[in-house]
Amino acid sequence: MSPSTAAPGRWQLPGGSVEPPHDGAVLNEVALAGQAAREPAEELGVAAAAEDLELWVVTRGETAVSD
């Protein structure tokens, strides 16, 4: 674990977030699935195909919107 982390020496769950769309691209379910597949690969080294993922909930700030 990096000594520059917010809680050095403590266990932390891997996490990530959605990156803003580039050049006016739309952030739709297909784009979200691609980003959701990217996160486990970056954080854990686990490959997941975007088409195998299912959207359960989208949160934005303090509001949760379920599908």
C-alpha cells in the first residue's frame, strides 16, 4: 500500500469512479458498462467484459436512482 494514501497502513477496499465523457460523448448505459469493466481491471487486475455486466443502480452525489 502506498505510504501517501489517506490511511497509510490500513486496509482499504478498491474503488473507482466514472470519468467524464470526452469530446461531447454521451454517458449512457453502454459507456457506463465500459467504465465498469475498466475499474476491476485497473484496481484488481480482474478482466470483465462490458457486455457481461448488468446495471443495478446509478448514484449521483447523494441521490441514488435504481433501474
